[in-house]
Amino acid sequence: MTETTENWQPSACILCECNCGIEIKLGTDGRSFERIRGDKAHPASRGYTCNKALRLDHYQNGRNDRITRPLRRRDDGSFEEIDWDTAIAEVAGRLRAVRDAHGGETIFYYGGGGQGNHLGGAYSSATLRAYGGKYRSSALAQEKTGEFWVDARMLGGYVRADIEHAEVSLFIGKNPYQSHGFPRARAVLKEIARDPGRTMIVIDPVRTETAELADVHLALRPGTDGYLLAAMAAVLVEEDLLDHAWLAEHATGLAEVITTLRQVPVSRYAELSGIAEDTVRDTARRIAAASSVGVLEDLGVQMNRDSTLVSYVEKLIWLLTGNFARPGSQYLPSGLSPLGRDRGRHIDDVPRSPVAGAPIISGLVPCNVIAEEILTDHPGRYRAMIVESANPAHSLAGSATMRQALQALDTLVVIDVAMTETARLADYVLPAPTQYEKWEATFFNFDFPRNIFHLRPPVLPAPEGPLPEPEIHARLAEASGALTDADLAPLHAAAARGRAAYGAAFMAATSDRRLAGLAPVLLYRTLGPTLPGGAAAAAVLWAAAHRCAAENPDGVRDAGFGTGLEAGERLFDAILAGPHGVVITEDRWDGVWQRVRDPGHRVRLAIPELLGDLTALAERPAPGSDSSWPFVLTAGERRAFTANTIIRDPGWRRRGGDGALRMSLTDAERMLLSPGDRVRVTTPAGSAEIPVEPTDRMQPGHVSLPNGLGLASSDPQGGAGTPPNELTTAAHRDPWVGTPLHKHVPARVERCEVAAPRP
Ligand SMILES: Nc1nc2c(c(=O)[nH]1)N[C@H]1C(S)=C(S)[C@@H](COP(=O)(O)OP(=O)(O)OC[C@H]3O[C@@H](n4cnc5c(=O)[nH]c(N)nc54)[C@H](O)[C@@H]3O)O[C@H]1N2
Ligand SMILES: Nc1nc2c(c(=O)[nH]1)N[C@H]1C(S)=C(S)[C@@H](COP(=O)(O)OP(=O)(O)OC[C@H]3O[C@@H](n4cnc5c(=O)[nH]c(N)nc54)[C@H](O)[C@@H]3O)O[C@H]1N2
Ligand code: SF4
Ligand SMILES: [Mo]
């Protein structure tokens, strides 16, 4: 046994945004993950993992349709292997041709990282810029953009909650027991449940594992959160439960909000949500009485009716009770990237996508208009697309139309580790090393008061063939002609003289607008080769560390990195030298106010566009009133063994591999269904046959399907489960920001009379 195979190597789990620190012990073959354990030295997860991390060998070594050579589509639709020089030259040639004929802004970029890998995507802006591209998107624009916009309007940045220290924790459409979303979620939930002084409130139509731990479970009717939250906010006003002193000091727009909330018919809204009015009032009172309230909303409302409005009212509830910038409440985090940052403009002033005119929030075109922006005669339509580390043919609404759109493109380039549903439609597929074969990191770091960043060294060498994403972007940018050796020469020379000289040369180079847009590739090519241990991919973090130090001088200083330019350098060096993760900022609660964008650092309570919607809800047909669709389908639920489409080997699932449709016992009895019986689920988009799992967790009239299953696979055992987006449509979306309503798909469910043979 060699030294490395005996050693535990630090890395991270890549299956959800928490990215728990793990240690991996390789087998004697030097490739298999023989053992995996939580990394006690990781400052956020501190040894914690859930059940999923321990089966990561199925990502690294599973039957995951791995690709290791660049592929080119033949005329007959099959693929042939080509070498990298040919691949780069041909892709560049096709992108240049699209740019010259139709303008660079018709080249669209999608993706840039799943749950564990953002480092490669950080270089994509250079590629896009090199070809004159302007528009991009990612999965965030089918979940978080409504919340981003509301947060930016009210506060100026993406808000997070200190659940661990909240007296009252409130989860709205979120099941952290399965989906996590904050460090050590299961442990924290159990601590809260055990503590008699703290109260956990869950708003979810399903009795989830989180709801089971809660003190209060508001099992509302699916899709009625708008009513329930509006009623709760209205009770705060009606019963005068507001934190007046705090609001007077810290907020503007209170009068407008109060005027609107006084018009909300509390009894009527409570009734529509299916929650007793007394319970609504008690919940509002419990929130108002608490010394701290931490609130997290997630897909259950962000992919549901009234999603943007619900995000707004959710924030009103904790702001009206003064729950911001104090322990156990909400905060604006520091960070190494501007993830989730939006200008927070009035909806009429938000930039728009070229064809559908859809609002671009946080620089992201709504996912639900992408197909529409391709399948049209409009001269501004997208003609070429680069997809990196994402699987839109499976993950975006309306798979059938999405496939049609991807095939209608002049050129589709996919950068992935595997032959995905999207890659199968590509003209060129460019293979990348797995996340354990290269330097990697994510930018999902929102911890407080100690924020953490984790740069992970490779655990094992990549096989011959794939190229890391930064190298792919550098080659594509160079092949565009936008970047020359002469541009790089002064930076190479300065890098040889040390960081101070490099900093000055980099400033000088990027004062040229042409080069500023190519900055990631400049860094990779010139600073990258000087970094220890082959960490060239980390070069972009040098600029990010300096930006972080400039934006959060106190936090970076208190984390031990000093002040001024030195602080940025020290922070960067610490990240490079910290394979278990590094505390990048040590924040203070009162410092949060400095991040509130309003010049007086006041919270803006009123979003006039949305206030009108609050009372208009009363005039709409109630959910469930269309008898042709008697069921509500939640298409894409997080379960014990789901992780989007990151692991393609179905063998990684210890259970749940059939992707059963959960349905209430009442419905199952009425339809004479036993576990495993098959039903036909029909939605406006299509229909599928699915085995059922009757359960007392579900309400009558509500059925749910897991996310990430139903992958097309070269493996005959693969493909288990139903791809949820065969049952969704892109038109079913939020009126404000265009996010999909996947949790509330109108559906019919019928018994399959003849038992179909299992595939
Ligand atoms: N195990 C696992 N964990 C994951 C992932 C994974 O694939 N698997 N994916 C990660 C990703 S990308 C994300 S974005 C997060 C998402 O994390 P979550 O949002 O927590 O996950 P979901 O299960 O999609 O939806 C949450 C809840 O919404 C509820 N819901 C359905 N309809 C309604 C409704 O009308 N009102 C309310 N209030 N709730 C409703 C569902 O019952 C469900 O419990 O999870 C992350 N973590
Ligand atoms: N109906 C419905 N649809 C949904 C959801 C839902 O709840 N319901 N949830 C949505 C949500 S919240 C999300 S976040 C999206 C997720 O959907 P996507 O954003 O499309 O991403 P993933 O499924 O996470 O796929 C990640 C891709 O990265 C590839 N990959 C893995 N490692 C690497 C690497 O190192 N380099 C490269 N280049 N590629 C790599 C994997 O093979 C996979 O193709 O799905 C969404 N779709
Ligand atoms: S899937 Fe589990 S182990 Fe992996 S990062 Fe998320 S919480 Fe941690
Ligand atoms: Mo997500």
C-alpha cells in the first residue's frame, strides 16, 4: 500500500449546497472510494454528514455514463471521438460564425456549477465575453430569482437566517431534514426539537420528516401559502404586534404596508388556506413574542403559486417583528462571489430578455423562457448555447419542448463529466474531470458570523482525456481571437516578480475594458501557473479574495488576515493552504447594517408592485376549483436518495429507486391501490405510469414525485423512475419573475387497469 492510499484525504460532499467536509480513503486501486467519513476539521460541518455522502463512490466510479474524449455529432446523430485541438478549433469556428452572422448576443450560456462545483463556471464569463455573448442563466433562475429580487428591493442583498440560534424557527415549503440548506441540518433540527424554550414551525402540506420534529405544523392546502402568510402578516397589524421602536429606527414604507395589510380579509384567507383562524393568530403571536425568529423558505413556495409574492410577505413577517441583524434572525452574509446579488430595481426597470421580454434578475434569464427564446423567428433568438455542468434537457420545465429547442440551435456545446440527456443532443461534448480529480470549490458560502470557504485539492488524478473547465474556457477564449500572447506577456512578467508586481500589472491590464471581461482567463494563464500544487484553477480566487477583503474589511480583519491589500493576499494564501476549509470572515451582527444598500441603511418595507397583489388574491378562483384536474402534483421532491442528476448510477440509491408517487391513504383506498400498484398521472404536458406509495404523510388530492430520477442511461437497469419535467410546462410560471410552479402541477391520477410489466 502506498502512502496516499493509506491517507485520509480532505474533500467535500458535492450532493447539496452544504458541501460538508469529508475525508476519503482510496482503495488499493487508487481510484475507488474505499471509505468516506465526515471531516471534523471542516469549520462548518465539523464531522457531520448525512446518508448521501457515504455513497459518493457511485459518482466517482459508478455506471455514470462517463465521457473522457471530446465528442462530435455525426450527421446520422451518432458521436465520434475527436482530439482537443480539433474540438476547440471547430467549436470556436462555429461560435465565431454565429457571432458574425447574428451578433454575439445570440450565444447563450447555461449552468456553471451543480451543488459542488462553481470554480470552473467562474471562468465562463470570459468565454462568453470573448464571443460577444451577453445572456446567461442557471438553475437559480428557476428557484431563487423571485427571492433575490425581493431581497434586493428591501435590503440590497440575498438574506439568510441564523436557524441554529433562533428562538422560533420557521420553515416555509422547505424540508431541511432531507434537503439540508444549512450546516448540520439534522443535528440542529433535533437540538431545536429537544429544547422546550424554542419553537419550530413548519408550513408544508406534507407531514415531512421536518414537520414531524416541529412544535407547530401548519399543514395548509397545497398552493395557498399566499393566503396563509398574508393572513399572518395582517394579524400582526390588526393585533398591533409590530416592533414599533425597531421599525421607527430602521425601516421606511411602514405606513403603505400597514394600509394594505389592514385590507386583508384574515378569516377568509385563513379559510382558503385550510388553517383555522385561531391557529393563524396564535402563530403570529408566537412569532411576535419571540426574542428571535429565523425563517427559511424554499422550493415548496418558490416553485409554487404566488411565489414572488410569498417571498415578499415572508420577509414582511420577520421585518415587521424586527427580526433582522440580531442573533437568531436574518442577516446579509459576506462572501467570495456576488451570487444572488441583484440591483433591486422596480420590476418595470429590470433588464429584459431579447425575445420574450422576460425580467433578468441577478443577470439570469428565467429558465422558463429559454425554449421560447430559441423556438421563434425573432431575429434576436439564441442560435448557439454552451451548457456547463447542468442538465437542462432533464431539469427544466417542459422537457419535450426543451429538447426541441436544444435541437433547433445552430450549435450546442456541452461541458460535462457524463453523457447526460442534454449532452445527447449536443453538437460537441467536452469532457471534464470529476470533482474529485481536480481543484474545486463552490460559492454557496453564506455562514454567519463565521463564513467559510473551502477550496478542495484533487483526491485522485484525472484519467487521460478530460480537461478542467478553466482550461477549456481559456482555450475557447484564446481561439476566439479576442486574447493574444501580447495581452498576456506583461502579466507573465509581473507574476514572475511576485504578487505586489502582479497586482499592479493586473490593475493596469484590466483598466482596458476589452481585457477586463477576460479577467478570469488572464488570471488562469498568468497567475495560475505560479500557484503551488498545480492549483491554477484557483487563480480566479485571488481577485475574489481581494474583493472580499475590500467589501468586508472588518470581517476579514477579525478572521485574522489584517487590513488593506495585505489582507486580500493573506486571505487568498490561507484558502490555498486550507484543504479542510477556511474561516474567511468573522462578522458582527451590527456590521450587517453596513450591507443594507439603502443610503441611510434602512430596510424598505414597501414594494408597491407587490402590495396590490396581496388584496387581489381574494378575487381569484381558489386552488383546486378546476374539476378537470382533481389532483395537485408536486413534481420534484427531495428525498433520502435524490441529488438532482449529479449521480447517474441508479445503484447509489439504497431505497426509493423506483421513484414512487406518494399519495394519501384516503385516495389510495378510494382508488383501491396497494403499494407498488401503477397509476397513470396526466398533466397538461403529458402522462406517465408510476408506481404508488400510499402514505399518511400526504393530504387527499395531493401527490408527489421525487426529483432527479428517470435518467436515460446506457445501463439497462438505468432509467428507473419518472423524469418529472416530462409532466411540466414552461408556461406554468410566476407572473413576476417567471419561475416555474413545479410544486403545483394540475393533474389527474388513474388506476392502470392492466398491470404493466416492469421495465
Ligand atoms: N436529498 C436531497 N437534498 C437536496 C437536493 C436533492 O436533490 N436531494 N437538492 C438540493 C437543491 S438543488 C435544492 S434547491 C434544495 C431544495 O430543498 P427543499 O425546497 O427543501 O426541497 P423540496 O422537497 O423540493 O420542497 C420542499 C417542500 O415543499 C413542500 N411543498 C409542496 N407544496 C407546497 C405548498 O403548496 N406549500 C408549502 N409551504 N410547501 C409545499 C414539499 O412537501 C416539500 O416538503 O434541496 C437541496 N438538497
Ligand atoms: N420538476 C422539477 N424540476 C426541477 C426541480 C424540481 O424540484 N422539480 N429542481 C430544480 C433545481 S432546484 C435545480 S438546482 C435543478 C438542477 O438541475 P441542473 O442545474 O440541470 O443540474 P444537476 O442536475 O445538478 O446536474 C449537474 C450536471 O453536472 C454534471 N457534473 C457533475 N460533476 C461535474 C463536473 O465536475 N464538471 C462538469 N462540467 N459537470 C459536472 C452532472 O453530470 C450533471 O449533468 O433542477 C431543477 N429542476
Ligand atoms: S448531501 Fe448530506 S453530506 Fe452531502 S453536503 Fe448535503 S448534507 Fe452534507
Ligand atoms: Mo436547486
